[in-house]
Amino acid sequence: MKSNRKGKGSIFGAFFELAGFAQKLTALTISRWGMESLCAIGRYNDQPMVTLWNTMYQFRNIEYMGQKPILNLLIEIETNGSQPEFLLWSGQQNSNPLYEATSSLVLHNWFMLVLLLAVFAVVAVVALEFIDRDKR
């Protein structure tokens, strides 16, 4: 699955693809910048992923032409002791350039979070001033 800024964003973009106006709106969400920053700090791209392994394990007993190829593959991987390498490989296939563990990316995300904080604070103060001026 290809991951890039064009199709991902915000908390919902972490779960499914966003496009068009919805994707552009993610720049105004705290969750987008926070998630990207946390994934970069946590080195998401360097982590093993068990999703593929667990899915293969669930389908291990499926027969194809009288054989169970997925079960055979799982047994071979476990017998060779290469499960950790398989999990790392699986994680690398799901890497996302937005989660690169670089200080420039983290600083950019933090800058966006501070900028959003400032903008939302100004909007809140202005809104409260309008409420104070209402003399009903």
C-alpha cells in the first residue's frame, strides 16, 4: 500500500485514504501533525510489523491444490528462525516517508502544532470578546 501526503492525513487518514478537499483539511487538524511527529520519534519505519504474519497465520489451513502452502511457508520461516527478519521486512514494506525519523521532520511538525495552537488561541479570544460585547 502506497503511503504519501497526497492520500493520507489526520486521524481518519491513518485509517483510510482521503482525497480532494478532505485531504487538504487535514492541515488544520492537530492529530495529523501529532501523529506524524509521534511516528517519526517512535521510529515507525524501523519497527517490525506483525500484521502480515498474523493474517497469514489466520489463513494457514487454507488448501490449494491439495496442499496448505501458507502453513508450509510459516513452518519453514519458523524452522529457519527467520521470523524476526520476516517481521522487519514486513515493516519495511509499510514504511511511510512522512514518518522518517529526522529532526527536520519532527521540528516541522512541532512548528505546525505551535502554529495551530496560536491560531486556535486567537480565535478563542476573539470569540470570547464577541460574547463579552453581547448585551442581551
